[in-house]
Amino acid sequence: MLKLNDTSEQSILNMLVEHKSITSKQLKQIETLSNEGGKTKLETSFELNITSPDKILSVLADSYSLPKVELKKIVITDKIKQLAALRYLRENIIVPFEFTSEIIKVAIPDSSKLGLIKNIKNITQLEPELYASSLTEIDNFYKRLENRLYQESLDR
């Protein structure tokens, strides 16, 4: 599973509390047990069955009126490969999955990425359209991308 930074992880948990998907009591339990077990808060919440990547995706999409995207259906083209390799997008766990001459469609796993729209536009020179995707889908997309890059390096 992808390792989110503390800001992203807390953003997800706060969103779940705000939308009554988890309680404050459950959040405290997650925080306590994650500190004791040396795991991330999200890993702990998944192990306790308090939430899931699919639940997070649903709350994100519903809360911010974002369409959902299934990244497993996306074919990784050379242009997507080029954009996905951009360090800024990768570090911020933003997945470019489609583009036109004016628009770049990107998948995000949490609401902390909403504030990055201007930066995405500056880096890509394209107008970003945001879509919600689960952490699992984003992780699997990056694994597919890495496998493709590895295969291409062997073919040379």
C-alpha cells in the first residue's frame, strides 16, 4: 500500500469523521493503536475494519462531487507514462490518466490534493480535471507503471 504523508492521512481521517463515517471515539482508538503498533493510522483503521479504501473513495467522491475513475481500466500510454513520471505528481500521489491538448485528468486519493490544482496546471500547462480514486487503485496503477518501465528497460 502507498505510504501517505501525515497531512494526507489526517485529511482522510478528518473527512471520515466530518461525514460521520467514523466516530471521534474510533479515531482516538486508531491513533492509540497505530502509535502502539508502529503502523500508519490508515493501516490500523483497515485492520480494525473501521474503514476501507472503497469507503474512503465513496466519501471523497460524494463529499467533493468528484467522479470516480477505475484506474485498472486505464491503458498506460507513452504520454501518460511521461506525465506519471513527473516527480511532483508522483510525490503527491496524483495519477494522470487521460489528457487532451487542453485538459489533464488526474486521480486523487484524498481532499488534501484539491489545493494542488494550480501547481498541476503550472507543471503540465494543461487544465486539470479531478477524479476520485482509491488508494488501492492508485497503488496498483503505479505498480503497473513500474512494471512497464522495467519491461521496456529489458527490451533495450
